[in-house]
Amino acid sequence: MKKRSFVRKRSSKELIIRGAVNSLFCTFFVSTVFLLYYFNNMLIVAFVFLVCPIICIVLLVRWLSSISLSGFFSATFRLMITFVVIALPLFAAIIFSLTMSPINEAGWEYFLAGLLFIVYIGLSILAWVVALIITWFTIRKHRKVQPTELRFTEPSAAELTDDMLLPFNRYQEVNNDWIPTEDGGYKLISRPHTENWSEDRKRDKVKKLRTILNNGGKVFCAYDGGKLVGFAAIDGILLGSENQYIELAELHVAYEYRGNKIGKNLFKLCTGSAKHYGCSKLYIVASTAEESQKAYDKLGCVYATERIPHLYENREGDVHMEYVL
């Protein structure tokens, strides 16, 4: 069985700290350039002018790759960062041109250098503030919640109403995906995107849950008070060449409630029920998202030793796994 290595996803707090530190580093390097110029240390200035833009760009690009923004805020933020980074060599060119002009004799280049320094620092601070505001709003939109009245139920088909999943928040930010390779394994690639369910898809999920119950399967729901925060289901049909599998058809936790072991408890309910069907393994067609794969890996799931033909043909691009009961 091939092993996989996972990249730890940074928390929202880490993203804010990282953005602030990166901005301060950029400001520090730019400040160094102007101060060294002011004291006429031209050799060091020439060196720093080569290094500073590279360091600033690398830090800012790395930070941009670690946060997920969209729409107007994304365009505004990226425009601000681009302007500030481009402004550095532009201001440098202006200052060097001034040193070669007649104005140099009058000492005006020091005044202009100081003015440009103040402008650049102001832009850096503005970019930093904009970045922190956008990140803060992004965090608040999808902030985590601690359950206060968590309970698990096993609903009947009649209790699965068409609109029960409409308030359910299936949002997920994905940075990397595991994709199939020609040798039958999987490799990790960078593919940033977001996932969510439309109202039609949520209604289709409810219909699927009813079908699972009609096939003799099981459905489990997690509630925080009266709010649905997670659900899971196993089908009632034996699969595999030796009828060794039961499919774990659904396992989902609301975005804001993830990290509270709700998925783990739902998974345990499914594995406990699966043993009564006479199978030895769960068959899982899992999401390719790195975060989802890491969760299944922690639960003890591995790549499937046998692929179920109709499930593989319908979802060839997903990750097919199993769990030994």
C-alpha cells in the first residue's frame, strides 16, 4: 500500500499572523533601502535593490496562495499588493535618476527620497490593513462553532423531509487534490477551489438517503439542539467479489462544526451497524480534497484492494478506499 504525505492546513489565526509578519518584513526591507541610500552607502543599496523586490514578491505570493478570497475583495487586494510591489523598483529608479541630475547639487534628492519613502510606507500599511480586513471577513463568514447540545439520531424515511438539508452548510475550501495516476495510485496536485451544494443538490441528497433506507441501509444524523450539523449513511447492499463490502454512501459535517469529532462519531455509528450485515469492510468513494483524505486517513481508511465496477465507472476521478471492520 502506497503511503501519502499530507501538508498541514494553516488555521485562520496563523494566516493573519503570517500576513502581518510578511508585510512587516517587506516594510523592513524597503525601509533599509531608503535609509542606506540616505547615508550614501551606494554599494549596499545596489545589492539590496536586487534582493528586496525578490523577497517581497516571494513572501506576498506565498501568502496569497495560502488564503482563499473571491470577487471584488480579491481583485482589490491583489491590485493593492501588485501596486506596492511594483512601486518599489519604480521609486528606486526615480531616486537613482535624481542622483544623476543637476538637482543633486541642490540637495533636493534627499527631500524627494524621504517623500517617496513616506509614500511607500503608507502604501505598505494600507495594503496590510486591507489584507487583514479581508481575511477577518473571510474568517467570520465561515467561523467555527462549538456544539452545546450534540445528539445523534437514526431517522426513519418519513423524517427525511425534502428541505431538511437546505440550512446545511457544506462549504469547503480546497487547496490540493489527490488525483488517480496511471499506475493505480494517487498523487497530490495544487488545485485551489471551493465546494458547496446548491438547493437542488441538497434535495437530491435527501432522496438518496430515502433510497438507502428503502434498500435496507442506515442513516445517522447529528444535531446541535435542533440544527442538523452532520449526517452519514451506509447502503444495505453487499458488494465485492466475496460480498465483503458495504458502501459508506454519505459522511458530511457542516463547515462551521468541523473539528469537533462529529464526523468520527458518525463514522463509528456506521461501522458498528455495518458489522450486522455480515460484511468485513466498508467501501468508501471519497472526495479528492486533501483535507477529506486526511480525515479518512486518521480514521484508519486505506486504498481499496478491490474496486467495485459500477462505483468506479461512475466516480473514476474520486479516491476509492476501504475500512476493515
